[in-house]
Amino acid sequence: MQLIRKSVLHSETVFVDGEVDAPTPLKMVGAAAVIKNPWHGRGYVADLSPEIRLLGPQLSRHLTDLILGEIGSGEAVEAFGKSAVVGLDGELEHASALIHTLHFGNIYRGAVGAKSYLAFTNTRGPANAPISIPMMDKNDEGRRSHYLTLQFSIPDAPAADELVIVLGASTGGRPHHRIGDRYTDLKELGHDVKNPAAV
């Protein structure tokens, strides 16, 4: 049986932000797969790992191919993120399950040459629910210029028994970023820049 009911590729290019031309057009892309929730109708399932291992890599490869086909190459991706929306009959854990795993994330991370973890959202909603993909620099979590969010929706998804699994990418940061980065704040506050986790 076909895993994916439909794919959706959302692409937008920002030329002007705040009435000021962008130095370089910013392209943001979201690739979504609408699938039947594999745990729907089964009651409480204690072990989600069989479906995670089976479906996660397939979905990641499909969505990664869509992203790279639209942007052109993994090198052109500067920021990235992921999202999942489970239909109203599912658990939030179902939305989390297929995206919060290295079986899913590492395929995309490898394809774009990234070191960072993927920023994420996991939510429950009806058809046409907002899909928000938070993004950050693929190699530097503290680089605030690349903190972005792409939003779109799919009019007929998720159905109550479906999941929407999403990857996002950006070719740059915000057009006129000027709030500094996390490391500047750490220095100003007297914290160890080399060990920000200690804060």
C-alpha cells in the first residue's frame, strides 16, 4: 500500500521585508507528506519503535528529495527545521514519534551537511491546521540571524486518522537581522562562551 497520500511543497521567496529590499532574496521551502497514522485505532501502543524504524527513513528521504529539488543543493540550505501535525484522533506522541528520531533526522542532516539538531514543532489539529516550521542555522544553534519560522497549511490534512510530517529549509537568514547572536549575550552577561550549556 502507498505510504504517502499526498505530498505538498510550499515555497516562498522574500524580496522586501519592512519596506526595505532584501540584500539577497530569501527562499524558504516546506515539504510535507500526508500519511495515515500507523497507530490510529489501535488504542494505547506501548512500543512505537517498529513503525518509527520502518517509516522514518522513508519519509525523510522523500521530503529531503523534495527540499533539495526545490532549493538546488544541500550546500544552498543554511537553516532547517521539522514539524509534525497529528489529526484529532491521534496522540501528540504520534506526531513526535516519526520526527524525533535519528532514523528520520540524520538523513536530512547528512544531505545538507549539517551539525545542528533540527528545530521542531509537534502539534495536534484538524484539516487546515497551521503548520509551523521553526528553523535555525544548520551548523550554529546560536546564530540568531537564522531563527526563522515558515508557516502554511493543507486544506484537507490532517484528517482525524492522519499525520502530516514536514521538513523545512531556508537559503539564508532574516533579510535585515540586527539583534546580534547568543554568544554576544553570553559575553555581556559574563558567562563562558565555550560552555553555554552551563548557563
